[in-house]
Amino acid sequence: MTTGQLLHRGFSIASLLAMATGLSAQTGIVAGRVMDQATGGPLAAAQVFIPGLNVGNLTTQDGRFLILSVPVGTHTLLVQRIGYRPATEEITVQADQTVQQNFTMSQQALGLDEIIVTGTPGGTQRRAIGNSVVSMDAARVTESAVIPNMNAMLMGRSAGVLSGSGGGAIGVGADISIRGYGSFSRERAQPLIYVDGVRVNNDPSVGPNMAGGRGGNVMNDFNAADIESIEIIKGPAAATLYGTEASAGVIQIITKKGAQGAPQFTASIAEGRNFMRGPHNRMGWMWACKDLPRVPCAEDQVVPYSYMHLMNAALRDGTFNPEWNYTQWPQKNVLQYGPSRSYNLNVRGGTERIRYFLSANHDYEEGGVYYNSDEATRLRGNIGVVLSDLFSVDVSTGFVSGQTSYEGQVGTRGGLFDQIVWGNGYCTPYVADQSNPCPRVLGMQQMIPTDIAKIYSIRDFDRFTGSATLNFNNSGWLASRSVVGIDRGWDKNEWVHPIETTQANVIQETRDGKVLYETPMNSELTFDWSATASFGLGRSWTTASSVGAQFYSRTREMLSTVGEGFVSPLSRTINQTPITRSSIDYEYVQNKSLGFYVQEQIGWNGRLFLTGAVRFDDNSAFGTEFDPVLYPKFSGTWVISEESFWNLDFFESLRLRSAWGKAGQQPNTFAGVNTFGAMAGPGGTSALTPSSTGNPDVGPEVSTELEIGFDVSVLDGRASGEFNWYKTRSRDNLLNINLPPSRGQASSIQSNVGVIDKWGWEATLSTTLYESRTLLFGIDLNGAYTMNEIKELGDFPGSSTIKLGWTYPPHGQFGTQEQTKVVRAEYDPKGPIVDPWGRRVQAYCDSGVFLGPEGTTRRGSQYGANMGGQIVPCQEAGGYEITPGIAFAPYNFSITPNLALAGGALRMHAKFDGSHGRTGNDRMSLWHDRYNTSYGSVTHNDPLYSAAYRINQFAQRAYFNGDFWKLREVGVRYELPTPVASLMGAQRVALGFSGRELAVIWWKDKGDLGLGPVSPRAMNHPATRALDPEFGRGQLGDGGHRTWPPMSSFHMRIDVTF
Amino acid sequence: MLALGLSVGMLGGCDKLLEVQLPAQLTDAALTSPGSAGIYVNSLIAHFEDAYDFHAYRTFGREDAGEVYLCGPMCNVSNYVTVYDHFTPFSRSLWFGRQLRAKLETEWTAQQVPQRDRHLATISLYEGATLAVFATNLCEITLDAGPLLRPEQVLDLADAALTRALDEIQTSRDFALQNNIASSAQNMAYGLRAQVRWFKGDKAGALADAQQVPQGFVARVTRDPGEARQNRGWTSGTNGGFFELYDPIDWWTGLPNPVTGKAWPNVIPFTGFTFLGILPDGRAVHDDGVPVRTQAGWHNAHGVVAGAVPDTRVTHRTAQIQGKQGQGEVSTKYSAESSPINLVNWKEMVLIRAEIEGGQKAIDLVNELRIADDLPRVTYADPNNAEQIRYMIIEERRRALFNEARFFYSKLKNMDVLWFPRDNGGTRFQRRALQGGIRYVMPNSEYIANPNLSPAMKASACAQHERPINPL
């Protein structure tokens, strides 16, 4: 009998807990300990049981287990834990005797028998699920390295899951994208997030509304160290049971739970530094003309200068500008090594009936400048109670309170980094005759660092997330789960421009002072009930029938006030502005959804499963004329390696699977009704202005996905992995269609238009290449290809960023100006373009490849054109726009070697991330220079630049080769020998070292910054800057050209368990 | 199947669970009762005034007033953007007017809305004012998602709306508009129609209407303290020191005169707003079009003549110019964020009459303005020298209507001598590209979303010499 068959015979955890009590005369005891082969440490919460008898128990904190009342005889004892390969042993129990049986479990990337949290109660074995579900052992990740936030937790750890870097500034977050974009909205492309069964706020953009939008991702409110595991459901085929809003995937966060045993405390202290790696070399040089401010300057008049050297010298000497020197800047250099500290204390323990996990955490870190910081204090209390043989309840509570002080807080101008990299060459004092025309800014763009530091932008946040889950299980055939939960956040956003008094005012808002004060409050309420009845139908067949109902309510309420004209330079708050110069706004948005599902699963011999389900959803945002929507799904999975005819011993297991299903995305809350907002009328009267124009027919967009894949384990489990191919078609995509302004109504109306296809593949492979008692070495690999394309737009004629044949989202930094056409230029007396020196230039453009529906070639305003057409003189290339391709590199890879020595006492890993393909990532390193006047000093001597500039068709300015490999993360952990730990009064003591963003190993564009064969001469200049291949990838597809490049960090950590 | 049926049935019976509160949003229900007529009126005026406020400060740039160094809220002024993005709030003003007119004419009775006749007249007044702005700024227009119209067609519509306004004022009897917008709706209507007819070239009509507007009358776009209704010209330029007034322009190397094809002289005529003066004989402009000035500015001394007295209508002060790293002159036309903007100014009526009547009458009319402002009277001018009289009136409009968004229309009517910096050039210092255009085009979304238009039709109805060079 296989493990799967053993498990399949109606085993449930609850029933084990309920039955593992009592003794009888013809029984014995089974006891032992479960250890991790890699670490040598004990494994808590492993399930040890005898499937044939429905008896078992969970291991305690120290890995020990005890099963009482085991009938005499020979039995199969099975141990199972998420992330580990199940192990079995034959035991013989004798009356009134104790059988001692220890286990050593080895890690396994994909366990067919692990329990996955799905929409149905009690979870489902992976072998029965027809779609791919990522199961990440978060506890192991956080143990191996310091993980600063949830974005870092997800980045590159799962194929097909992309997370922006968020930029290098502390406190900023980033989008999360699962299998790319299937919606015309980045917000709609965000996956749903559940924490212990309750749906939580998934806003990737919170904080004061500053330049370039808001900064944080609320997912980073959670403490990564409190998380036990994360399960990622990737697409509509898997997310059908979650209904409307789930088409972008679902992330299930499961926090740590208690374990039977004496209280076990774990204290952890981490200390580190955040820093910009090699700023002098990475930011490179700028150019200035010797005879400033003559721009463009002759080629032999160009002088390069190191900006970081200049800034630091200016700060140290205080000579360039008396308004900015060491007396007003608290550090000796512009950039700092920002401190980063993290303190965690948790305790877990419990009895057979009550188990608990309590934790407290405090994090503080600063970024590259002293005023950029993030601080949070978090508390968590999780309690599980076995109420009776039939009922148990799990309560999960988490609270966080913190404050983020953002860096990029200056109006539309970003922050300090933006000012540095946009520095004005002709304003630098680094000129031969010191004839600097604008000495105050020292060559910075418009502001000096002290101008920026005086402004502050803060998010204060408090958040409670709690859920109670009532589980019912009557020994296996009927299980139900009822969840009630709330996620409520109270934020305060402040953006303050104090009155400038000590130096010349250069920021409009600081002339009189200005303050923005907002109090966003979010409340997410979840009720979820589901039940599954499982029956055996003869010896081979089983059936599991599930029903469920979910109600979800989301409320967002925000009071916003803006005041100008502080009464004093000391003023900081809204009440210190005159009422006549303040304004107030109030936003209240509520959305509710209600859904029901029915699912039927039929199994055959524990190795073939067919599942069908249908979900009905209604939503308060649906138009009045729109009926509730239905989402079906079907899936099948076959563990073919367990068939009798399978005789390929090379394969430990092979499972084939396929799934097809639908899920949706709801319209905006106000999409169905006409609304008006208040505005000030003449003389203080009241007036109205259109806010939205309602569409009575608006409904959800519906995504349909087909996923085909397999899970495989070979070489006795030394290599295991999975492969998925998927294709998703999203119909009725929601798009705000512009109304003609001349109608005088709201600017747009949300409508269901168009089709977006997305497709790709994902592959993961986890290997153990060498394994012995003292050394274990393995490599984890994952890779994915993700692509999308706009296929139909209905009657909508398209826009400057949305056209048939294009990907979505467009890379964003220039919005509509994706005119990547000029690819080559040369001096030619017959050329139509005249450069600043009177020389004639002939330019050649990519004429583009037009794509109509389903690959047809058509032209028109609806149809886009991609790079790759004929190269023709630009005057013959037409006046259309060309998109450079997808907003993120379509191929993404990760390689993670793992090494364990000394029986697992010393463990090391390094994580290498890479990408391949064209991307629209915003590389300041390239296009900043194109616009900067100092760069113009050089490039005006280049025919390509002249051509591109003169005909306003910039060459490849947003079009890059995304090929790179970087060392994203390293982690080293050494666990002191137990005797040494004992001397310290502890059970376990571990020392850790970790680093992030440590090196760019290879970057294809580094040499020529992406211009490739058309590189102008400046690109070969030794002063060429080279920031980071992911620079500007603050948000996926967004032009974060004002954001910092990814920040590097080092941390030391000590973990003590006692 | 039973379960499926149950699910559908449960969804159907759970509508109440999906009821949501939207307390922060007003729906159509807020505008269905006769008591909301006043809200309609407030709304149409509010949208017009907010749009006109933006329009006025944008037009200040089109009048070649100065330069922005620190690109920010004033950036578009110096960039000469070609898309008229206040088209939307102006159109919303028209929408509220259309909705209210429909209700007043078909649903609500005079008993229900006692101010019905005044409301109708107010709708017509602002409709006429809006259409006049469209017709004199844009080179092609659509109304309520209709087909493209030429400016001449819209001028006729404006004329008709204002004629209707005068009829409705006859019915309601003359009245003052709220918030000191105008003391007389009738004078306001005559003034607006005079502007329209002057621009149309209807000299007789313009003269007759202009004569109806008494000395001292103004109709205004009102502004109030606070961010929502502040005078942006004051906030963004005057107050903040973000917009430095030009001295006479002597640095242009860009395209020649688009009408004559001739290169511009070294000093562009009728440019420069700093230290403007008037000679004792009343001369305000030299024969070459360079204004008379009392002293050199920060950049040059063109036009400076000893003995000139300051022209107190064009006021400015020295300020730190943001982004320039130095000082310059900024306008003090508006002294507070609540300073109103003249929409109809009796001085313009006088100048319309002067332009139409010409000769000695023109000199006499200009002197009415000089006397009112206690400035030297014109004695230098030869009433038989038409060019001299023309220059006198152009310069007088430049000064008497300084920073009121009305000199721009003189430019449009005198394109042979008044400067339009187009494309291929930039501002003096920052070399920001002046994107080029004489008139505006509507926002891109109009061309995309209007079923009668397409993006390819953008600027297609514009006269060639007025068409934006690069209508992005």
C-alpha cells in the first residue's frame, strides 16, 4: 500500500487528536523522536500516525511523540510534515510494551501527500489537486536569512511570482504579480491575500500621496518571522472557489501555531546595515562644459566629474554652499550606512487540548539617508483549542503599530536620489574657471539635501488582523470549517512642508508652508463556511462533496485635509493653517460580495482524482442590469507512477494533472452609478461636479485558464520538481473608457471591453546532489516564462498605451511616448536633419510590425506596432507609436545552492536571480543622461542623439535588454553544539549572517547601457554610469526613475531557544 | 443540481446583504428636485470660473509675459503646450447649463423655481462666455460629443447664446449676478457679445454692444480664499516667484513669422513687461513696436527712454526667482489668492471702439483710459497715420488688459506683427522647447472617444497658419 493510499483512508488530523487517548488491555505504546536530516534538529508538529488504525499524534517542540493505546500487532507507522518527504516504518507492538521508533526526515520540495489549504475545509492532499499550488516553508526561509519584508520573502522564490523591488528606499513596497497581467489595471492584477483564513487588505500602495504615488505595500505590515508557510494559488483554474477578484491568484499566509509540549522560547536579535553599494562607481560621472553654461559644448570641451565625490567634499568643507555643510547635515557623507535592527521573541507550547504561539517583534531600519526610516512593533497570539472529539477552534490575532518615514517626499520631484542623478552639469562648481552660474544647487537638480530633509512624509499605521476558525470533524467523513475574521487598519498619513527660514526657498510649498493630513481606515470582514462530506464507494472509489458560502465586506474610509499658510515656522499641523486656505475631503467606499460554491471530487484508488466545481458570485459593484456570475472549474490528476504497470524505477513518483477553470475581477465600487462630488461654488456656495458616470451593464471581468503540468520525483527523491504550462484568457476586461470631454460628464466610464491573453510556463526543481551524515549539498532551481498580449478591444478604438498586439502594462515612465523608433543615424550631407552644429544627419527608424487580431497584420488606431520591422529612413517610417515590449523581462530564473555541514549545524545558501528578455524597466542610467543637459554636452556631438532629438523620436529610450544575473541573497547559519548551548542555559543557539543585493554578477547591458549596436560615443565613455539592472523596477511596469536602486544590506543574527 | 439550484436561490434572496453605504457620494437623486436649481447654477458658474482661472494664467504665457525656470505648476505657460486641458471643466459648465435648461423648460415650473427666468439668462450668459473662449482659443471644437466645428461656427453660436441671454434678461429684468460677479447681467451680456463680435469682425455689432457698457463696469471671474478657488495666477506666478517677467525679447533664434514668412527683428515687437513707461506726450510704444520703458530690466535696456513715467497698470516687484538662482521681476497684478479676474472690462470696450473708429476718435478713446488711470494723454499720434494708431491700440491693450487673458486675442488679430514663438526654439535661459502653436487643440480623449472624430482628425480643421506644429 502506498503512502497515498494509506493517507487516503479517511485519515484526518482532528480524528487522530480525538482518538489518541485511553488505554486498553491489549495495547502498547509507540514513542520516539523526529529529526531533520539537514539540520539535525528536532522537528515539531510532525504528524505521526498509524493510518490503518486512525491513531496518532503530533510531535512536541523537541520532536518527541507518544501514541498510546496502540493495539498489539504489526503496523505501519507514518510520519508526515509539510516540506518533508513522508517516512514509514513497520513496528510491532506488544501488550503493555513501549516501542521506540525514531525518524529522520529529509526535505522535499513537492510532497504529494502534504495537506494544502484550499477553499474546502480541512485542506486537501496535493495529490488530489489538479492544479499547481506553491507551498513555501516560510519558517525555513526566515530561519536561513534575515528577510526584511514580505516582498523580499516572495521575490524569486516561486516560479511565476514576480515582485518588484520597491526601489531601494526603506518602507516602500511593490506590486506582486502572479503569472503576469491579465487586467488593464495593476491594482486588479494584485493577488488576494488571506491570513489564517481571513481576507486582508492587499493594497500595494499606501502612505501619503507623494510624487509618483503612494509608497508602501500593506503586506509588509506582517512579520515574516511569524509565518509558518505560504501557499500560492496561481490562476483562475485554481482560484475558482475564491470567485470574483481571485483571477490574479491567491496568497494564503499561515502563521505559526502552537505545539504540544513545555513552553519553548525563542529569542532572536538581528543587527545590520542598509547601504547603497559602491555609489561612486555605480553612479558614475556626469559631464560639464568647460565654458559653462554653453550647452551644447564642443566635444573637446567636455569634462566629466564624480558627483558623489563632489557632494561629499561639499558637505565636508562647507565651501561650495554655506547653506549646506556639516553643521546642517548630521553626517559626514551624503549617504549613510543605515542601521537595521530586529528583535523577535516568541513562545510556543501547549497540551493536547490547548496549544499556543505568542510572539513580539520590534523592527527598526534606516535607509541610505538618515530621515528615511521604518519602525514597527508587532504582537501575535495564536491559540488552538480542541473543544471535543468533534470540534476544535483556532484563534489567530495579530497587531502591528509602526511608522514609515519616506525618502522621496519632495513634490513632483522625488527625493534626494532623484536630485543627485538628475544633477545639472552646468550648475556644478567643478569647472575650470569656477564660473558656476547657479552655485546654490551645487550641480544638484533643483534642491540640495537639506532642502529635502526638512520636508517629511510619514505613514503611521496600526492594524489588527484576527480570525476564529471553528473546525468540525466527525472522524473523517464529514468536516466543516467556519471562519469569521477581520482585518482593520488605522493609518495616519502626514506630508509636511515647514516654512523655510534659514535659506533661500526653492520649493513652492515651503514658502508659506503646507501640510497634508489623511486618516485612511480599512476594514475587511470575512465570513466563510464550508463543509465536505467524504465517502468510500466500494474498495476503490471515493467521493468528496463540498459546499461553501463566503461573505466579504470591505470598507475604506479616509478623511483628507490639506492646509497652506502655516502661522509660524514652527507649525507642523493642519490646525496651524488658516481655515480659508485649507480644504477637506472625505472618501467612503464600501464593497460587498457574496458567493456560494459546490464541488464534487471523485477519487479512484488514491491516485486518480477528478474534480468539478461551480461558484456563484454577486457583488455590490455589479451594475443594476447585471446578473450574478457563475464560475466553473474542472480538474484531473493522476499519480501514474503508482499504477501497477509503471515500472520505471528511476521515477519515485510522477503525477500528471490538468485543470480548467474561471475566476473574476470585480468592477470599481462606483462603476454602476452616476455620482457627484461637492466642490466650492462662487462665494462659498455649494456646487457639484461629476465624479463618475455609471454603467448599468458593467460586470466582472472573467478569466478562463487551462493549466497542464506534472510533478515528478526521481532518484529516490533526490530531485523533485514540477512543470506547468498555462494559458489564460481574460474576457470582458474592465477598462475606464474615456468619455468625450465635450459631453461634460465624468472623464470615463468603466466598461467591459477586450480580451487579454497571458501564457507561459513554470518549472521548479529541487535537488540533493550529495548527502552524507556530515555534508548535504543541493541546488534549488526555478524558472518561468510569462507573457501577455491584448487580443481584442471591442469597439474601443485603443489609446496611446493600449492597442491590440501590445502587452500590458506598458512600461510607464514616459506614459504615452513610446516612440522607440530611431535605431541608427549617421552624418550625411543629404540628410534631412540638422544638428546644433549645422551638420546634416540621416536617421533610420524601425518601421514596426503591426499586429491585428490573432496575428493578422492590420493598421489603424486600434492596432499596435512592435519593434522588429524594416529599418527605413525615418521620414518613411510613419507616425505611429511602437511599444518596446513587456514591462518586465518575460524570463525569470532563480538558482539557490544549499550546503549543510557538520550534520546540519552549519548551513549556507546563496540565491541568484536572473532574467532574460526585453523589458521596459526604467533605467535612469540610460535615459536620464539622454535628457540631462550635461549629457547633452556629449551627445549633441552624436548623430543618433541629434536625429532622435530633432525629430522627437528618441532612440530606444525605454527599451532595454533585461538580461542579468545578480546575487540576491546569501545566508549562513551555524548552530552551536548542544553542550555549548546548554552552558548558556539554552536548548539551541544559532548564529547567522545574511546579506541582500550583494552583487551584479552579469549584466548584458552594462557595457553599453542598452543601446547595443547603435551606441553613441558617450556610451563608451569611461564615465558611463551603471546603477543596477533592476533600477527603476519599483513597481512592475512602472517608471520609477525617481526611486533608489535596490539597497544592499548585511545582517548578523543570534537565535536562542530555551 | 439541487445544490446548484439552492445556490442560485440563495444569491437571489440575499440582495440585502449586498446593500452598501456610499455616504460620501451623491447620486443623480441629488439633482432631481426643483430645490436643486440653485445648485445647478452654482455648479455651472463654479466650473466656468475654475476653468477660466486656469485659462487666464495659461494665456499669460501666450501673451509672452515671461519665463519659468523651475518647471512646476507654471511649466505649461512657457512650454506653449498645444492641448487645451481646461476644455473639460468648461464643457462641464455647459453640461450643467444644458441639464438645468431642460428641467426648467420641461419639468420645473416657475412656481417651483421662482428664479427661473434669471437662471435661464445665467445659463445663456455662461454658455456664450464659454463658447467665446472656445472659439477664440481652439482652432477646432466639438460640443456635446458632436462633429468638429470651426471657430467661426462657434463664434456664431456664442453670439446667438448671448443674444438669447439679452432676451431672457428682458424677461427677467436686469439683475446682479451673485458674489459680485457683475452688477448688471445686461451689461455683462453686451460686453461678452462685443468681444465676440469684435473677434468675428462684425464691427458695427461690436461697436454697438461696446457702447452699451458703461465706464467703470467690470464682470469678473470670482476667486475665493483657499486652494479650491484660489487665483492660480497669483498662487503659481506672482506669489511664488516662479514666473519671471520678460524684458523685451532679443534672444529668439527660432522660426520666422508664420504669416509673413519674414524673420523677426532682433527685438521682437510688443514684448517685454518690465518697467513699462509712457512719455509725456503719451507715447507708450516706439515705431518699431518696442515698448517705452523707464529703466533697464535684469536682462536688457531695450526701449528705455529718459523722461518716461511708469505705467502703473503693469506692476511688478523684484523677487527671488525659483530655479533661476537669482532675482527677477514678477507680476503684482493680483494681490491675493481671492483677487478676481476681469471677464468683461469697460477698458476693453473702449479699445474695441477705438480700433473700429480709428483716427482722432481712437486717440480720444485711448485718452479716456489714460485720464481714468491718471497717465499722460496721447498727443504724439498722427490721426492720419493708421500704422501708428494701430500700434498705439495694440500696446494699449497690452497694458490696460495686462494679465487679464485678453491681449492674446489682439495677437490673433494682428499676427503679421505680433510674435508667436513656434517650435524649434526655446525660452531664454532653460531652452525649454516652445512646442509651437497659435491655437490649441482639444484633449486627445475627445478625438478618441467622440464617435464623430478619430485621432487622425486632430487639428485637421485648423487653419494652416494657426495649426499647432506638434499637436501632441
